Amino acid sequence: MSHETIMKVDDLKVYFNVTKRDAMPWTKPDKLKAVDGVSFELKAGETLGIVGESGCGKSTLARAVIRMIPSESGDVMWLGQDLMALDAKEMRARRKEVQMIFQDPLASLDPRMNIGEIIAEPIKTHYPKTPKAEIKKMVEEVMIKVGLLPNLVNRYPHEFSGGQCQRIGIARALILKPKLIICDEPVSALDVSIQAQVVNLLKELQEEMGMALIFIAHDLSIVKHISTRIMVLYLGNMVELADSVDLYKQPRHPYTQALISAVPIPDPLIEKNKELILIEGDLPSPISPPSGCVFRTRCPRVQDICTREKPEFVDAGNGHKVACHFHD
Amino acid sequence: MIVANKNKIAEMAENMSGMDAVDGRSLWADARRRFMHNKAAVVSLVILALIVLFSFAGPYFAVWSNEEIDWSVMGSAATKGMPSFETGHFFGTDDLGRDIYSRVIQGTQISLMVGVLGAFVAVIVGTLYGAISGYVGGRTDQIMMRIVDILMAIPFMFVLILMLVVFGRSIGMLFIGIGLLAWLDMSRIVRGQTLSIKNKEFIEAARATGVSGFKIITRHIVPNLLGVVAVYATLLVPGMILTESFISFLGLGVQEPNTSWGALISEGAGTIRYDTEWQLLFPLAFFVVSLFCFYFIGDGLRDALDPKDR
């Protein structure tokens, strides 16, 4: 595994305009801060897990780095090139290096196309001159790779189960041999046994083909299983970014600690005696996030300084970064 | 058939490499099967096919062409011009001694052509306009749809009649007039469908893959809204025929020596008090039966393509 950095995201911000209900046409819309200053680096062949509760900006972040959603400010360097500076046509050409896998396996496949056409679409888009026989061969190869029988090419998505549909989605993402695959909650729509199959398949494929993954999920145990590093998001802000083993062993941010304590352990005895850290309250509105530290409204360790100053995202040793005034 | 073991898959694939790929059943095939189970629609389809066939094969059985005048009948259509095999006037003649059988064939051709071509133009223009408007969204969408609103606010029949009066009465003008306005409803329906389709994940998947906007519309959006379009188009055809007939009935549409169902019905209705009811009834029968067929087929298609059925 090489350790060259393939993606460098610097202070990425994604704001959405929200029009108030009684707004006049000339009133300025509110800004919903979906992602508010996220920076990270991604190395070739590694897996970056992104976790956080619903609405914390995981999916928005993943889409914004590949410009599926326009971002407010920030830079994304991809293989030494600034993606934000490209025009639409150049950007489309670069999309062959980054592919995506989606949450709802069936909805991400065009119901009017058979799976051969679906899997071949990236080739037809980026290499339109490829001869038919070669496309067919490539489709067959990639289908075997993801565990689908190649004689199913003429079938249609609705004839497959959820797990199979997700394999089709993975095959489509793999066929161009991308350097990065963004997995947006690829397993949350599947049941547990299929989840394991799909995650293990992704892991195997990664070892075989060496692409990097950005893996979004809200199931911490799955993220732990697949990730090299994990980023914890809260209200569009990074609260912690660390090596996955490190993060589980020694979570530094109170939010991460609470998240990890909430992971059920499949042993009733341990589970019963486990110390559960509960967080009070609801997620604050991203339209008017709390001043200072975004987590202060729910934090068990809150002090005066948290209201006044936004904590820096600092290295607490060993590349374990955390945004808290009182990380220990 | 999920097999976790990859070697096993490869092995199975090896074994099956000699076998042909399994045929899948597409949504279209499903819809066709459902349509075939709808008796009224299938019967309508057959009848309509026969009418179309008649309009092309009919002239070969005609004794009189549509341009010939039977001088012996002229002036006494009520007594000599009735339908009969002996005289060769299968459907009788009109007051001028022209053969209704041939005239109906001619009228059928023109009416169906107006209906089908008009609907075709409306479908193409309306689908592309609506799909682009819906997919691009934002300000473009606003402007495009306001244009449609404005055009819709214009009293269509009034403008059409004015156009025919000012620019002369011709089939070409009629086409332009009907075609210009018929796509409006289509574009609205298509836009609505596009809005619901464009937020589906497979569109996002295509965008993430790098497919261009135009390709997404033609490759992903249009095939997915074709069901609705097909249903609406079959309902549009009789609408077109009705409009054309109405205009022709008023005497503004198709002009002599051409004719259409509307023109024939108008003529027949005008002479009905002279006991020449066949002049009205034959074109009317074709008109009514065809319209019924189109509506039944449209209904059948809607049932067959309705996604809620699944």
C-alpha cells in the first residue's frame, strides 16, 4: 500500500440557502451550514470512515468533495489538481477516477436498463469507442469479481434482491478501476447478514485493486471493521479524526465517547455492566449553530470557554486530532 | 443467487460460460403482458388495425375512385345513390354523385394522419421541452413553464380559426395550428414526471459517473417517463382528430377535393333531411368507432404501465 496522498480537502464549506416561510422575494435566505470547514487528507488505498448522526452532513460532505453539490468555499486537491477550478466538462472527464455507491441499492439502478447496460454505462460514457465484445468481456469480469453470475446480464434490477442490487452497484463503480470509491451508507438498507457480505466484499476488492474508500455509515461497528481512519462529524464540523483502532480505544471527544458507549456489545453480561454515556437534548439547528463549540449545548463537560471560543482542531498526539477544549 | 465465495462464483461462471445469458423480463415486457390481458384494449387495437388496413387496402376494392362523379346519380342521390353492390357504391353516393366509400377511405387517411402526426409532433416537442425544463430546474424551469402558461391562456380554438382565415385554409396550416398548442399539456405532464425522476438515486449515480446532462435526459429520464407519455399520446390522438373534425365541420379545415371525417360528417349532416342518411352514418361510424378504440387503448396502456400495480 503506497502512502501517497490522493485527496486533500482544505476548509470545505457547504451552505444551503433556506428561504423562510414568510420571506419576501428580496429578503436574504438563511444559510444552512451543512458542512462547516472540514479538512482532511486521503491516502491511496486507505479507507476513511465518516460517522455521525442523521443530518450532520456526512453525505453532503462526500458529495461536495466530488462536486456533486456546489460548495461555498474551500479547496479539494485531487491527484494534484484543484477540482473546484475545473469547468463542467473537465470535471466530467475526471469523474472516471472517483465512483460512488449509494444507500438504496434498487433506487440507484435505472429500472428500464438491464444490468449489463447499467454496469457498462461508465465505459460507454468515458470510452465511447470501446468495441462491444470488449465491453461484454469487461462486464463479465467485473460481475464475477463482485460475485454475480455473468449470465444474468440481461436481467433487470427489479429481478434482484437488495444485496445483489448492491453488488451490481459495486460492479458499476469498479468497472473503470477508479482510485476512490465513495460509499454513501452502502449497507444501511440491507439486513445484517447481507451487510457483512457486502462490507467484506468491499474490503476484499480494496485489497485486490488498491482503491481508496470513503465509507459513510452510522453503524459504528461496521465502520470500525472496514476503516483505516475514522472521522466523526457533528453538525457539519469535524469533532475527531483518528486511526480507527485508536479512536475506539481512546476516544477523546465527549461526543465520540458517547457514540462509542452506545454501540451494543453482543454479550449480555458485559452489555449490562457497560457504562452508557447519555447525551441530553436534540441536535441544534444547523441554520443557527451554537456559538463557540458546536457541541456545547449537549456536552457533559461544558464550561464557560466553550460558549466563547470555538475549539481548534488540534493534534492530540499520534495524528489523533480532536476539536475540544478539554481533550485529555 | 448470492454466493459469497468468489472462487466458487468464478467456477460456476466457467461452467456456465457455454450457456446463453438468461433473458430478463423488462418492465416493458411486463406491461405488454398486462396489456394483452386487457380484452377491451386488445379488441380495440385489432379494430383500429383493421381500420388502418382498410384505409390502405380499401381503394383496391373500390369501383369508383374518389375523384370520379357518377353522372347518372347526380341530383337524385336520395333515390339512386343509396348503398348497393350493383352500382358499385358500397356506401352510397353524395349529392354530387361521388362515391362515399372512396371518400370515407380518403377521409380516414387524412383524419388518422392529422391525429397521429399531430400527436407525434406534440409528443416529441412536449417531452423534450418538459424534460429539459424539469431536469435543469431553477430559473430556466420558471421561464420555460411561464411561457407554457402564457400560451395556454390564449383561447386556442379562436386563434386557430383566425389563423385559418388569415393565412388560408390548408392542411399544413391546420397541422401547425394544432401542433403548436397540443404540446403544452404534454410538456407540463412530462415536467412533473421529470421532477420526481430526477431526484432518484440512479440519476445521481449517472451524474457521479460523469454522464452529461443531455445524455441523462435521453438515456435515463425519457425512457422512464415514456409510460406516461405513451398513455397521454394515445389519448391525444383522438383529441387531435376531434379538433380537426370540428374545424372541418365548421368548413375551415380540410378543403375540397380532400376530405376528412369531420368534413364528411358535416356534409352528411347538411343533407340528412333529404333521406340520404348513409351520407352521415358511414363516416360517423368510422369516426365513433376509431375514437372509442383510441380511448380504450389509452385506458389499457394506463392500466398496463401504472407503476402502482406492481
